[in-house]
Amino acid sequence: MTALGGKTVLITGAARGLGHLMALEAAGRGATLALWDVERAPLDLVVEGIAAEGGRAVAHTCDVGDRQSVHLAAGLVRRDVGPVDVLVNNAGVVTGRTLEHLTPEDIERTFRVNTFAHFWTVLEFLPSMVEHDSGHIVEISSAAGLTGAARLSDYAASKHAVVGFAESLRCELSETSPGVRTTLVCPSYIDTGMYEGAEIRARHLLPMLRQEEVAAEVIRAIELDRDRLFLPAAVHLLQPLLGLPPRVSDAVLKALGVPASMAHFVGREGHR
């Protein structure tokens, strides 16, 4: 079990949406929050809200896709609140365009924020966790990290990389520092506004997830030391599908409406 009371929890992409809600959940359990985002004004509002409820939080502006920005912000966190006990890599972006309409800058931004950021943050905070053989690292990936869909070539690829990173990190730590736990989170579409317009035909199996429920589930997964959290439960079906012949798996995914789920995507720029 990972009790959050008295622990320091760092959440990236915390100015709004899932990051904001996870911060509120953790603060309600007595954790001290270190909150990162590229947008300072909405981040300060989150800190003020937590303080109004008697909690403690600090905010730092950080571009998680920039290694130097992460290094500087990590130093400020250590100065302001000390070592980080729980790291939640939540920040993410999505462009939602077909490959031929993606610019090189779009692709690079997607991988900087969705993938490379996980490496930079973990490299900053893991050494202290290993030293004390205690800590928890949460990698927010996506159901798209287990399969693919039209208009998600850059996003799905970046999230597949997060799945590989999280699984490899878990294996390494189980050998060297078993007291440091990891949780891989793979949700389907969440109603944060980031996926506005996206829709799965089989709503009974893959509904649009409510962000409040996802935030609560992630915090519970940390407390229970769960290695993986797939939301909803039907996401567990995606990995086995890849073991089937493509014509079979493609037919199943098409019946669910997964490949065309981004056909009417509008979305918004910003973090999850």
C-alpha cells in the first residue's frame, strides 16, 4: 500500500483536466502537491483551491518536453518541498490529424511532451527513490498505446513508447529497488475537452470516461500499488487482439468503431 498522507506528490500537466482533479484527490488524502504546467495562471488557481481546503501545494512553470526546463523545475521542487515520493507523468498533447497533414514540428512536439518528458522527469526523481527504496511512479499512457486509430499516428506511437518505457522500468526496479513501485495507466477517451468530437461506436464497452472518475481511480491505483490500470475494463481486450491475424483484429476494432473514432475530432490545444 502507498499511503499518500504526508507524502509529496508531483503531477505534470496539473493546470486543468485530469491533472487538476488528481491533485485535488491527493490533497484530500493529506499529500503535499508539487504541480507543473506550461500555463502559470490556471496552475495558481489550482494551488489556491487546495490551500482554501487546508492543503499545501506549490506551483512551478515547466515545459516537460524540455530537459533543461525539467531540471530547473525539479531543483525548485526539491528546494520548496523536498524529495518527491510520488511522480505522476500526466502531461500530454494530441494533434488529431492524418499523417500527411502533420508537420515535423507537430510530430516532434508530440514526442517531446508525451514520451521524452517521462524520461526527463523520472531521471530527476528516481535516484532519491532508489536511495530510499521507496516511491511511486505513475505513467499516464492511453488505450491508443495498445492499438492504433486513424488520425493518431503520432499520438499512438508516442503512447506505445510510454507503455514500453513503463513496463521496462517496472522490470528494472523489481530487480534493483522493489520498494519503488510503478503504475501504468491506459484510459480510453476522457471528457476533459482534449478529445472533443472523438467517439467510439460501442459506447457500452468503451464509453467516454468521466474525468472525475478517472482521477479517483488513478489515485486509488497508487494507494493499492497496482502495476496497471486500464480504463474501462474493455481496454484489456486490445492487447490480445494484436495476437490475432490482422484481418480478424481489424474486423473486431472496426466493429467497435475504434479506427474511425477520431473522424469528427475537434479537441483543444493543451494538456490533459
